[in-house]
Amino acid sequence: MINRFQEHAANERTFLAWIRTGVAIAGFGILVEKLPATSNSTWTGLALVAMSATLVVLSTLRFLAIRQRIDRDGQDTALYVRIETLFAIMLAMLLATLFVFLLGLARQ
């Protein structure tokens, strides 16, 4: 039996949810780039795809940090807090990109 299986399973489910989110954002970025809406759609699409790649990298770092924390049974939260802060910044950038894109569509 795996020690602390429930914690490891929850960590893996969260990791897979972040991966699905990254894939969905990349798909949306490709869709935005293919739309003949504006000249900014190419940059917006590329930004969304780049952000999705960054999101996948951050989610992998988060998964590994939490797995290590579970295995050590420690309360070392410094790395965890830094990764979660990066996630928050990433999501804010994602929302700002979508806002700028939708604002550009509304002005046409």
C-alpha cells in the first residue's frame, strides 16, 4: 500500500485538472488565432498558447513540490507559496489577455 495514498491521489487529480485547463487554453488560443476578426487576434492567440505552456510547466512544478511535501510529511510551505503566487499571476495575465481581446472585438 502506498503511504498517504489519499493525499497523493488528490495531488494527482489537481495536477491533471491543471493540465486539462492548459490544453483548453491552448485550444482557445489556436481558435482565436484562426478567427479573421482582427490583426491582434494573432498576437492574442500566440499569447494564450504561450500562457498555456507556462501553466503546464507551473502545474508540473506544483505537483512535484506537493508530492515531495507529502512524502516528507513536512510543513515546508515556502516553495508552495511561491508556486501558488506564480499561478495567481499567470491567471491574472490570462484574464487580462482575454479582456484586451474582447475589448478589441467590441470596438469593431
